[in-house]
Amino acid sequence: MVHLDKIYTKGGDKGTTSLVGGERVAKSSFRLEAYGTIDELNSVIGVLRTCCAESGIKELEVQAATVLHVIQNDLFDIGSLLATAPGSKWEGMRELKPGQVSALEESMDGYQTILEPLPSFTLPGGGMANAHAHVCRTVCRRAERVLWRLHEDEPVAELILQYINRLSDHLFVYSRWVAVKTGAPEYLWDTEVSRGGS
């Protein structure tokens, strides 16, 4: 059980912070950028989850309470792993498991059963849940890029890289699924739209 008794420590006022285990690193490091971006991703998924939970649509409410809830907890686990110095272990440390990646794949497969093939690339928007899902997807892709940059200097667990890659695909499929369930239009990239000149 985690107990947060005091939030500010003043330890980071000089531009460094402590990883789990006590090692201090610069706040500009890729490791902090990595788990900070995972935290940002968790936050925007929280907005998506709230949007779905308050939609008044039963299927979206169920997904918010189950799938999105699980994803947020998975991301918190990933963040704690990234906040741990390579090679360090601590009591209660939660490791990612292959089943967490396959759960995303199974969820996507379920959403796909009601989706029509795409005739073009999609544009974000067409409904609030769809728009929020696309924001989550793009933040997820950025998190993946940061993780790979970190991986060039320090090892990142293969399952973390797989999970974040799969999650971005999941969020794309989810964006399409919520559009169907909310009756929102799905905007497509139209190459014939005028660019304002000849």
C-alpha cells in the first residue's frame, strides 16, 4: 500500500529528481521524459474515460469501467517501472505480463467486428469521445517515440515497448468504435478539399 503523507519535498528545486531506489537523475533525462509522457497519456485517457462514463450510453460506460480502467492501471505500472533505475528491484514491484498485450489485441478484435473497412485515412473529430480517443492515440505515439530514444541509451523492457505500440493501435480502433456507438460521423481525409489556391 502506498501512503502519500507529504507531496512537496523541495528535492527537485535544483533540476534533479530521485528514481525509485534513490538514484538522482536530471529532470531533462530521457527516463523522466519517458515516464512523464506515460503520465500525460494516462491523464488524457482519464479524460476519455470520463467522457465515456458520462455519455449515457451503456456500452461506453461499461468500457470506461473495464477496459479503460485497466489500461490506466497498466500505464501506472509502466510508469513505475520506468521510474526505476535499470537492474533495480523493490518490494511489490509489478512487472508487465504478455497477457496485458494480448488483452489489448482481443479488445481490438471485438471492436473491429462492427467496423466497416476504411476508404481513406480518418481525421480526428466527429464526436467528443472520438476526438478524445485521437488525442490519446497521438500522445501514445509520442510516448512510444520517447521510449525508443531512451532504449538507445538504457534498456527498456520489450513488453513495455510492445504494450505502448499495441495501445496506440487500440486507441485508433477505439476511436472508430465510439463513433459508431455514439452515432457520430467519422471524418475522412479528403484529397479533393480545396487548399485555397490554384
